[in-house]
Amino acid sequence: MGASAKFIDAVSRTGALDVSLKMKRSPPVILMYHGVTAARPAAGPVANCEGKHLALDIFAEHLRILRRTRRVVPLHEMVEGLARGEARDNEVALTFDDGYENNATVAAPLLADFRMPAAFFLTTGLVGTAEAIWTDKVEMAFDRTAKTTLHLRATDETLPLHTPQERRQAMLRTKAVLKRLPTPDFHHAFATILHALGDPDTAPSGDYRFMSWDQARAMSDAGFEMGAHTVTHPILSRMPFEQAAHEMLSSRDRVTQETGACSSTFCFPNGKSSDYTQELLDLCQQHFKAALSTERGPALPGELLTLRRLSPSGAGRGENIQWMLLRAR
Ligand SMILES: [Zn+2]
């Protein structure tokens, strides 16, 4: 344990962080999760190495900390407040991106125990299928390949795959390179990379699986907010506008059709400021009340279409969320 981790540990054992959190007024915060996993260990050296799926005991610790120190409100309630220009202190909204099955089987039951609301944004082309999201296919391919090197044609570099560390590095590099490509080039490069890795099986298992529409309906019926996160999870700014508009609106229509309602907040895939265009924000304004980005920060009334979030995923300890909330401004 490093010096700062020791300090955090010591402070949190005294309860001082809780006291500070209760005392300090902070702007509204939207927390971004992807999954909560009850499975350990991970499927391979690459699986979940970015902490996309938080361990169940850590997620439970987050909820206990939030219950003691913050007011967790439904996302739509926070958005309505922000639309009126109100940024109410110490409010937190919980969001989950993508639509993983563990949202339905692990996260939602715990949230229900805590009587806490949350919003779940679905990649509608993957819900109810045995398909994986492309980024997870990349992870599975690096966990399962028998190859010992990969040549990335897009950047003309050769990545070694001998050790678990090298596989993780190569996976991260490959995702980063693929995310930069315009959509037609992306599809070709993605297929080429999987082929170069020996076309390993990328059928999702465990935490890579997506929920079914029955599970999504049950969550909606239980009062959770279900929202649109595109059909195929592309980076919308890398594709023609018409195609991007279809990704946004048909995912909204599918959520409405399947669950009877859809969140009036849209959630941008990847969600950095370079991942959407002004044209897409204008479209968003016509069809939604708000949209979520993945840029870091509190939720501000002036940023309704590019709401910032904080991501406690990957945080190894419950205490990290206390620091994250203390420093939100
Ligand atoms: Zn996503």
C-alpha cells in the first residue's frame, strides 16, 4: 500500500471522510457504472482489467456510503431540476451504461434492497442476443488467442503477447487505435485484427453477456429508468450523420417498444467531447431532454446535452468514492 492509500485508509477508519462528506456541500453528481460482478476471479488476464465491472462488495460499500452521506435521486428528477436551472447540493444519480446482464442479476437486486433509483442505458442491438459489444470482443480475443504477437496495420506496429501484462497493453492499444478510425475503416480493421489473432471465439460468457428484454422489462416494471445508448455502440462522430441519427432514435424507439417507456436522457457511446458533433447535439435537443457524456465533473445546468459524470468503476476501494465526491466541483 502506498503512502496516499495508507493515509486514505487511516482517515476513512476514523469516519472523518463521512463527516467531511456530510458537512461539505457539493454540486449534483451523476455516477457512471457499467457492471457489477459477483464472479471472481476474472476469466483471464485481460478480462475486466479496466475495472468496467465493479466487485459486488465494493458496489455495496458505495451504496452504504451514499446512503449515509448523499441523497440518491432518480436521474430524470435531477435532469428536470437542472433544466429549471437548479443544481441541488449533495444530490447523486446512478447510471449504468451498455446493458450487461449483471445489471439485472447483480446490481438491480442490491439497488432494490437499498431502495435506490438508477438509470440503465441499453445498447439495443445487443440486448436479448448472444452477441458481445465490440470492445469486449477485443478483450476476449486477447484472452483467448494462441498467437504470440499482433501486427497492427493501421499504425504499422507489432505488439508482443507473451505475458499477461503484454496482452493487457496490446488490448488497450488495439482498442485505442480502433476507436480513432472512421466507421467503414473500423469494420475492416476490426475483422482483420480478429483474424490475425486466429479468430478466437468471441461469444460472450459471464460478465460479457447482455441482459434479455424480459430482464429489461422487469427492471422497468420495478421502477428503474431504462434509456437509449444506440443500437450497436459506435462512436457517433465517426459515421455519417444519417446513420448516427438512426443509431440514436431507433435505440430510443426499441426501448420504448420493449419496456413501455424510455428515459428522456440519451447516453453517448464512449462519450468524450470528440465523440459527438454539434449536429448530433442539435438532434439530441429535438428528441431528448438531456444527454450524458463521459467527461469528468459534476452535473451542471448549463451542460444539459453533455452532462459530465464521475466513474467509480475500477476504484479498488469503497473509500475512493468518498474522495471522488469530496473533490467534485
Ligand atoms: Zn457504452
